[in-house]
Amino acid sequence: MTRHRRPIPLPSFGPRRIRCHEGAARLVVDERVPSQERPVQAELHLLERFSALMAGQGWPAHVSRLAYDRIYAGERFGFAKRVGRGELPGLAEQLIQCWRASRSQPAQG
């Protein structure tokens, strides 16, 4: 009997460089949205680390959704805190604190 494992998802490490033809139109993003203006007010490097740790244990966690989708972020952080191994539960607890702090602030708009 062979046990099938699902493939481990690759973590997101942000935008990647691509080659453009000389003179082609390019979109340049020179300013990131500060963490205080996102629905989940956590630093991007923490969300990237969380995503990488989740992927290392076989669970998906998409960085952009973690930053902008409060429901998804809360579910992923809670799941990681309950069933994660190693460094993951501690980081999840830290991110839950950010998630709770941003919940009490009024929406920007």
C-alpha cells in the first residue's frame, strides 16, 4: 500500500524580476502600503516567514490574503497555533496579537 502525499505548496517570496524588451511599457511600484493601512497590521516579513513555515509543514498561506483578508488571516493564524510544529505556533500567536489589535481600529476610507 502506497501512501500518497500532496505536494508541498511553494511559499510566496514577493514579486520576481522579469525580462522586458527594450522600450516596452513597465509598471513601477515604488511605494508599498504601510502595515498600518492594511486590514491585518503585521509587518510583511513576518507574513512571509509565516507563509514559508506553513508551506514547510504542507499547508498553504498566501501572503497577500493574509495582509488584506481578515477572515482568512484569522483562520490561518488560529490553525497554525493549534496544529503547527516548531517555530510556527509562536509566530502564529504573535500574528494573532497583530490581528486582534487591527480589529479594534476603525476602517480607513
